[in-house]
Amino acid sequence: MITLVSSMSDATSRRRPTVHSVLLRAAAAAALAVSSQAAIAQAPAAGEADSASAEAEIIVTASKRSESISNVGSSITALSGDRLSNLGISSFQDFSRLTPGLSFQSVTPGRSQISIRGINVGTTQPSSSVAQYLDETPITAAATAALAGELNPDLDPFDMSRIEVLKGPQGTLYGANALGGVIKYVTNTPEFDRFAAAMSASTGAVHKGGTDYAGKGMVNIPIAEWAALRVVANYRKDAGFIDNVALNDKDVNFAKNRGGRASLELRPVDGLKIRLSAFTQRLNVGGESSVDGLRTTLTPAFGDLTQSRPIPELIRDRFNLYNATISYDFGFATAFSTSSWTDQKYARTSNGPSFAPNTRFSFASDGENKKFVQEVRLQSKDAGGHGLEWQLGFYYTNERYNRTSTDLILDFATGLYSVDFFSGTIAKYEEKAGFANATYYFSPRFDIAAGLRYSENKQDGFGYGNDGNFNGRSGASKDDAITWTVTGRYHPMEDVLLYGNVSRGYRAGGPNFFRVGQVIPTEFEPEELTNYELGLKASTADKRLTFSLAGFYIKWSSIQLPLIVNFQTFRGNNGKAESKGFEASGTYSPIDGLSFSGTLAYTAAKITTDERAGVGAAPGERMAGTPRWSGSLTADYEWALSNSLDGFVGSTFTASSNRPNSYKASVNTPYVLLPGFSTVALRAGVKTDQWSFTLSADNVFDKRGITDDYTFPRFYGETFGGLGTYYDNLGVIRPRTIKATVSLSL
């Protein structure tokens, strides 16, 4: 499915309206504005369009070849950086609610479970089922030893060209972790023909919380005719809004995110492009965005937006990325080489249950993930709607992980900690793959594309722990996989596309690292998934009305699950599941400056085999973390206040139905049916070609949407140390936030 939203042009009609007509039109737009989906289309640059009807062509790189989004033969949502900025989106949680078919579970920034089309077994999944890319670099780890299922960097979208969300398995082009789909952050490249600069500053107040503030800036410098540099820096503090009554600490769940990126592009000779990039991000979180709650009623145990945690729950995360991308045009084809190095360090503390009176468990974990990636591709010129297009490629990655976890006991009487248990893993993951894709155009209206990828990986490492003695054992695994895709596209008329595709994806297996004395399998096998999809994309000739619809059916086998035998937990393959549903979207711009859009997604994902020995699921149970229904509406109106000043108003509405957070017989996470919730956002402001001022309100009705629920189920209701009871941790969305933003550009 393609989700599109008309971006308001900076150059709407310049007729001076009367005050009366402005008020009438603004009131009408605001009344209709129950709103939004995610903005969804590459916005035209200022001055490129004369009205909302003159939408710029949307170009994406889902197939690693630039093409119009309306011609992609699969479901994809593209969200422009300008549109994200206009909507005030700065976190992945906000972004996820605007993308149909995408689900998100989290109780703290930087730690999350992301899934597309229900491909998720909950918090127990060993690695992410959705691959994330920053330009050409994968930023999610592939190996289970790297905590790859929850370490998802929360990138700031400032000065992004767009974000692409590819739905369904993308294993042919993107490899092992693209089981459910791919999220691509595409940055703006340096410009050679002009100096440019931009900045944004904002501050806001969170209901029952602290104060937000952020500052962001960009500068683009043409160094020579053949060299240009673009530098971006950002700092953002998201205010806390949860109080820890055990420590008498206010607004503990603040998050500070600072980082930047630099890109140097060189074109020393005709046909040769060299782009050198660096990215860094530092995340500092003061506590979880969760409250202590009662499982039966999902209500707070200590009052609204409160928790009782005797130990501060901190997160420190540092992520660095370096990339060199080189392309050369040989005439008959273009060669690409991309080399990347990523290094992520993290540390976290969290609370656990008590095992004796006046004591409390806590957990401290830290680690480092290092990753080298090399990909080379050779691809033909665009066929122009006739004949053959092709692409050949080779992929290599080498990942290394070092992770430790320490269980501490806090004695409330003395205030001292003692080490009860510690464990760790030192591991390596290596993958090699070759892939090929070809598209044959029988005519400009009809073509068939096919792709094939062969991958093999090997993993080894050492797992250790202590039960009074230091002991451990090494583990190793090796496996391979073949993934493929076949797509047919037909244009019955110029602005209508019918397509169908079948694709295969996989997720790598791995070794079980265990201590001496444990009798468990030495490794677990890869997962396999097959996706069947039919779709329609259509628009009127002037693009004022667009519509898209995609239906899918997914068969998932050899699901990797945590299995428990004789109180020993290990990874195994013991499950099958299916997911089916549809995603629809549409946009309508009846007059210049006024636009509406909407999305609707239905996902029926369920377990099809008995998994009580694994995650505790019975046949027919819904997959964890996935709502059946989700949708959004948006409305925006822009009008000329003078020859150089425009006014704008808008509103966004998002909603999702209930979803289970686990399975009814789970021994790891308690089963709770999390209620559905909705949010409304409003925005208004003025702008010129050089500056804008926006006043916005998010979560206008101050809803307490619950995003997750987890605890140690066997300790629920236990009293410890006179501080109360060990309750569920209920992740909640941000309360009502009112914010003012000023943006400048040169």
C-alpha cells in the first residue's frame, strides 16, 4: 500500500481573502480536522508547486533503484521529513502510530519491540523481525546475542529526506532480519549549487510533567564545483512525567538525546560519486515511562503517573556509524560500493522482585555491539518501459558482541548491594550473501520482476555465569537460506496500477550459550516466512484524489521461541503462525490549500500450532502486540495572509483497537488484553519562505494509552520491605503536551 498526503505548498493562491472568509474557512477546516495518518509522501521543496494539486513526484529506493512510489509493486509508506516536522513528530512512538500495519511496544526510549503485519512473538523474540537502515547501512544487529530484539535506535528525523516503510519480507535485497519488513531513514545529501542553513528551536509543557526543549541545526556548504558538505546537529530533552514515590523523585522518565551527522560528497570526475558520512547519537534516560499498575484493572497502584521503584532505572546508550558509499557510471551499468562500521555501547539498570523480607532484586546490564558491513552492486540502466533491467550484488557482515548482566540484592536495612549472580556472552556473527534481481518489460503497461538471494551465516561465542563458581561453555552454529520474490505489475490506464507479489523471508538461527551442567540443544534453526500480496494504486490525473489498497496473507514457520524444560530456558523452533489482512489509504484535496487523508489497517495474526511449552500459546491465539484495527485521519488547511505570509491549521487523529501483550499460559510475561486508545493533535501557525512559527498540542484529551505490560508473573502481588507490592509495569503514552516551535531557513 502507498500512503500519500498532499503537502501544503508554500505558494498557495495569493488572493487576499477577507477576514470573514478566512475565519469561515479556518473554522470549517478545524471542524473537519479529526485527523491523521502519517504524512506520507515526499514533500515538494518551497516554490516547486503552485498548489496542493501540483504534488511533486515521490521517489523512493525500496528496490535499491530510484523509482516513483506509485510504480512500486509492493506495499510501502513514504513519509517526508518536512511532513514529519509539520506534524511535530520527533520520536519513533509518535511515528509508529501514523504508519498503518506497524506496531510498537516500549516502556523506555531506545528499547522497543517493532513489528509489521503481526510478525512478532512479543518481548520473547530473539532478534528484530524488522530491519532498520540509515541510508545504505543496517543499524539493527542480526544475532540474538546482541539483544537485537530490543536495541532499536530512536533517530531524530530533523533534515531527513524521508522515511520509507517497506511491508512484508524483504529478504532478497535486505537479508536476514527483514522478515516482516524494512524501515529506511533516508538523509538529505549535500547540495553543490547553493549555501543553505536551517534551524529549529522548541519548548513545551507536559501535563503533570516537566518542560521539553530542543534545538536543531543544519548547514550545507559547497566547497568546490566537485565537493559539498552537509552537517546536522540536534539536542532534545523530552521531559519526564512519572514520579517515583519510593525515592520521592519527580519526573524520573526524562530522556536526553543529542547527536549529529556529517556528509561529504565528492565528484572528482564525470560519473564518479564518493559520499563519506558519519553519525553519532547519545541517549540518556532517567527512568522507565511506566507506572506500577494492577493487572486486573490496568489502573495505577500509587496514583496517576506514579511508580514505586527503590532503585533508579537508568539507560545510557551511545551509537556511532561511519559509512563510505562510492558509485561509478560505466555507461551500460552503474557500480555501487558501500562500506559501514557501527559501534553501539549501552548500560541499563532495572528493578526486579524480592526473594526475602526487606530485600529487593535489581538488574544491571551493559554491552557493546560492533558491526562491519560491505555491499557491492552492479545494476543496469533503467529500461524505460522496454526490455530488461537487472541488478547483481554481494553482501558481507561481521558482527561482534560483548554483553554482561549482574543480579544485585539491595538490603533496605543497610542500604548495601551484594552480587547474587552474573552472566555474560562474548559472540561473533558472520554472514555472506549474493543476490540478483531482474525486471522484464513486455510493454510499458506490463512487466514481471524476480529476485533471488543465497545467504549463509556462522556464529560462535562463549557464554558464562556463576553459581558460586565461574563456569561456562562455548557455542557455535552455521546455517544458510534461500529467499526470493516474484512480482507482476499491470497498468490498465496511466494512473492505475494493479500488482501481485509472492516473497520469501527468513531470520537466522543461532547457538544456545549455556553453563556447564545444563542439558539443552546446542542451537536453534532459522525461521521461514512466505508472503502473498495483491494491491491496487490509483489517482486522478491532477493527483487531487489518490487511493491505495493492499491485501496480504502470510505463512510463518519454525518460529524461534524460548522453550522451558526442567526450569531451563533456551531457544528453539516450535511454532507456526499466520497473518492476513489489508491496508488502505486515500487522500483528497478539493481546493488549493485544503487536504484530507486517511488510513485503515486490519491485521488478523494468530498462532496455528500448540505452543504451551514455549510462549504459552494455544492454537488460534492472537499474536502478541498487534491490534486488529488501526487507522488515522488528517486534515490541513493553508491560506495566504499576505503576499509573503501564510497561515495554517491542522489536526491529527490516530486510533488502534485492543491487543494482547502476551499469551494466556505464558510463564515469562503475564497475559493482559491491553485496551485500544486514540489520540488527537492540533496545530496552527504562520510561515513565510524563510521562517515559521507553530503552536501545537499533542494528546489533546490527555489519554492514558497503555503501550505495554510486563513483570515477573510469579512474583505479582508479593510484598517486600514495607514499600508495597511488586506490580505490573504499565507503559503509558505521553500526557497532553503543548509546544511552540520556531524554524528558520536560508
